[in-house]
Amino acid sequence: MFTRKKEDFICEKCGYSVMGNGYTNHCPKCLWSKHVDIDPGDRLASCGGLMKPSEVLKNGDEYVLVHKCVICGHLKKNKVQKEDDFDMVLKISEDLSIK
């Protein structure tokens, strides 16, 4: 079950000040996330590890980031948002090849 939480945060990876919109779950500059949810928005995950953008999937005209927790290995898919640095999306996809 999704719980919308509008929260601003400082990216723990790059230090960018992120203005949340209630759906924001990763830094739009470096694209890293944080393992804080079990279900989107619940903030119930105890891990708290940083989540590396480890893969880019392309689904039609949409791009999806796959984040992998650097502590526990948890995987989470997140749609690329219009606020995201698309050059970073392309860099990740070039490094890993789009699937």
C-alpha cells in the first residue's frame, strides 16, 4: 500500500538538497536512493542503506531505474522522473547497457 509523504531531504550520496513532491524517492542529480521503505512511503525499513542506481530498463518511452541497496542487496524499481538528470540516466545506461 502506497503512503504519500511530501518530504525534502539532503542526498546522502552527493549532498544535493532535494525538494520532495510526495512521490520523490531518489536524488534527481546523482539518482541514488535510500532504503527506508518496505512499502512505498511507509518508512518502515530498518536497513537505511544507500541504494545505488544499478540498472536502467526501457519500457516503451519510459525509463526505469533499478536501485540496489549497498548493505542488504534489496532491489527496487523506480520510474525516471522529469526532474531527474537525464544525462546521468544515459551515463548509467551506457555503463550497463539498456535492457
